[in-house]
Amino acid sequence: MIIIEDGVQELIDSTNELTKETFENPKKMREFLKTLSDMYNTSYNNILLLKSQREDINFIASKEDLEKYNYNIKDGEEPLKIIKRIKTEEGVKFKIAEVFDVSQTDAIRNKKVYDKEYVDKMLKGMCERRGLYYDPNNQMLNIESIVGDISQNTRQPNILKYDVDKYARKCQAEVTATVFVVAKKLNINTRNYNLKDVCQWGIEKDTKTLKECLKNMQKFTNYFVKDFESQEKIYKIQSEKEETEEFE
């Protein structure tokens, strides 16, 4: 059973227009993807909703969680609305929840900074584990190879149901956008990265297709981050082993 509380459907409906606006404007697409690089665990619908209420979003928490860690909400700051999904014994319930962004509080969030040499080591390991070619001089190409591999391996085997050309263009739009998201997260310069083709693909597409595209961008980012974190663990174990062997 799916229970939708009062006000939720109105918020869901509002994301339809927000989705179209995102694809109509490369600048808005870029801003959405920049936020996604910080909030890849937040649903694309909620990112759209949050950015419609406050542009500079990068980390959210409930009032209760903030109080738990003794963080204070700044005077005059209003809560932001999101859609919360709750599992119940009967099924799933959707309700409106109130949260605050870290910028609305006195909390200081330190963003992890990666240097180029470290990122290169992780990308090389990820490419090797996936059997992909690694280019020592092109970080973006390596990221694109990994994201493309993730894209191929996480889709349902129903390609034949689609027009092949249209399907290929949609896949490329998702990969291109996800590469930008990952690059932002890894502190790689994206100043000249072109997202116009992503928006061009979205022209005259129906809302369902556009939302599916945003959902895949988020999913691929999640998979990439998890794989990157796995590579970090592998690298740490290998480094500790080498140090131990050196002193034996």
C-alpha cells in the first residue's frame, strides 16, 4: 500500500516543471549537477525541490539531528521542505519533512579535498579492476570510461524495446552529465566542460523520460563514489602491506 500525505502530490507535481527548466537551461543543469556532486545520496526530486527554495544547498539535516550535535540554526532561517519516504508495515508512506541546509546553521562542513596524484592512483586502480584502458594523461577520459562501464552494467537488459539511436543518445547524455558530477566531486577543473549536448538531447522529451535521465545520473554517481571508496580501501590495504613487508 502506498500512502501519500496531504501536500506531497503538489510537491511531486512541481518537480515536473523544475525538471523541464533544468534541461532547458545549461546553466541550471550545471548548478543541479554541482549540487548532485555533494548530495548524491539525496533523491533528484528532493534536490530539485531544495534548489527551488534555496540555491546554495550542499548538506541537509533535520532540526532534531542538528540539535543532537549541538548545532544552532541561524536567526530568521526558515525550514526547507522535502519529500520523505517511510517504510511501514502496510507498505510505503510519503510525507513532507522539514530540513535545514548547513549554510543555515553555525555548523562548519569540511569538504574532502583530493589531490591530482591521489585521484590518478584511484582511477588507475578502478580502470584495472574493470578491465578498462587507463590514460595517464587524461583524467576526464578515465572517468568517462568508468562511468560508461557503470552505465552498461547497471541497466536492465531491455535495449531492444527502444529505438537504438534514441537510446544511445539518452545513454550518452547521462554519461556526459555524470562525468561532470564526478569531476566536481574529485576537484577536477570543469570550467570548460560542455553540457549543452545534455540539454539539447532533452528538448521536447516528455517529463517521464527526463526524470529517468536525472535518476540515472544520480544512480551512476552513487555507483562511482562507492567504487572509488572501495579502491581507496584497496589502496590503503596494499600500502599497509608494503610498509609491513619493508620492516620485516
